[in-house]
Amino acid sequence: MKREAEGLLAYSKENLSRLQQNNKEYNEWLRANRDKIALIAYYKAEARKFEPGGEEQDWFEAEEEVARALIPHEFFV
């Protein structure tokens, strides 16, 4: 796995995309990480002064950040 930030982001997006294709696994992952994702999304909304219209983007970016922070084997063994 690449260590550059872009490589990590691409890796997490790939894993997150594969995970989302399996609804059961994605729901389990989401349930386990919902609090982390919600907190990051909240801070993203706060940074944009809670302007309406960016909530989904905040959530998606937060999911990617959590996915990027996880050790790869936590996704797929």
C-alpha cells in the first residue's frame, strides 16, 4: 500500500466502495463507526458555518476519513 496521502485516500475509497456494494457489511461497518463519522461530519459542518446544502458531502467526506484511518485489514481479511 502506498504511504502518500493520495495513495491512502485512493485505497480507502476503493475499500469503502467495495464495502458499500455489500449492504450487510456496509451496515455493520457504519453501525460500528457511526459516532466517529457523525463527529467528523459535525466539525465539517461547523467549519462551513452550518450553511445548508453541504450535509451529504460532509457525511461522505467523514466516511472517507474514517475509512482512511482504519488499518486495511479491518475492512477485508
